[in-house]
Amino acid sequence: AQSVTQPDIHITVSEGASLELRCNYSYGATPYLFWYVQSPGQGLQLLLKYFSGDTLVQGIKGFEAEFKRSQSSFNLRKPSVHWSDAAEYFCAVGAESSASKIIFGSGTRLSIRP
Amino acid sequence: ETGVTQTPRHLVMGMTNKKSLKCEQHLGHNAMYWYKQSAKKPLELMFVYSLEERVENNSVPSRFSPECPNSSHLFLHLHTLQPEDSALYLCASSLDTGTLTGELFFGEGSRLTVL
């Protein structure tokens, strides 16, 4: 069975600074990887996903993530954060061919310092 | 309306009450899901429906009873809940469950407080 770990519970960065949120997964086969964002009082919204191909994936809102098989990681990055990026970020890993097998991490709460 | 809509957004109930959460999707999807989101814990998948048939039930207590009358509507019936059931209940939909080419579309959630 697959699993996903987000080591950082809470991160604070200054507005305009770069951001990297960590995600490590465990899965025996090629994983399907996702990053979702949850703004306060909202549901989850997909930022980006990796299924195969180029290991650097571009998403919405200026986010990108890089799949590193050797490190079992799928870290989320953004070169310059905006105050509106303050939210909870969830990494998720899915098993092949089953949307019902997506496993979510515990989330990383991002705060933005003015 | 578009997307996934959940009602009510907030619900407070006693342990002896019976209430229901409602979810409606306007995306033409065939699969719908209930997730439980508790503080400091990963999202927990509760139920999965595909074309109105339950395809997954992740050891959820019987005090939670799902109903999917059609592919656009999903209910979660609640009775004799416990305080530890207080959480945000999220509904989601996807094109189907068999292929992971799409994404999960989430509603805004129903915040449940059990007194």
C-alpha cells in the first residue's frame, strides 16, 4: 500500500520569498502524485499532478513540483509567494488506475509574513 | 451552479439527533466520495460511489449511512454520533474511479460539531 509524508506541519515565509514544501511517498510501482491546496473555509483544489514523462511539473498559480524517484520525493515550489498563498497544502499519492486509492498527507500549513 | 456543492456548511447536533449532509455535483461525473477531515490528521476516505453503486466502505461505523440516489447526488445520514465524529466532511467527485487521469473535485465541506 502507498503512503505519503509531509514532514513540515507549519511553515512561515516572507511575502516575495521562495517556497519549497516537502513531500515523501512510499509506493512500489510508479506513483501518481498530486498537490492540492485548501484555503480557509474551502474545499481542496488541485494545483498539479504527475503521472509520467517530464519530472518537472507546472501547475496553477505559479507552482511547480519535481518528481525525484531516487529520493521518493515530490516537493512543491514557488519562486515568489504572495499573501494569497497562505493556505494548507496537501500532497497525495495514488495507485494506478484507481481514483479511490488516493492517499493524502497530513498537510503543511503555510503562513505568509508581510 | 457549477462544481460540487455541500449543504449545510455548518451543523451542530446532539448525540441523539438524526441529520443528513447533502452533496450535489454539476460536473457530469460518475464517481462521488465522502472524506472526513479532522484536525492534524490526513484526509480519511469514508465511502466511494461509482454510478450510484457503493464500491468502497473503509470500515466506517454504522452510525454513518451513505446514500447515492443518482450520479449527481450523495447524502451522508448521521445518527447517534459521538463527539469524536466532529470534523469537516468533504464531498468530492471525479470522472470515474477506474482511471486516474482526472482529478478529485471537492466541495467546500460541512463542518459538523457533535455535542
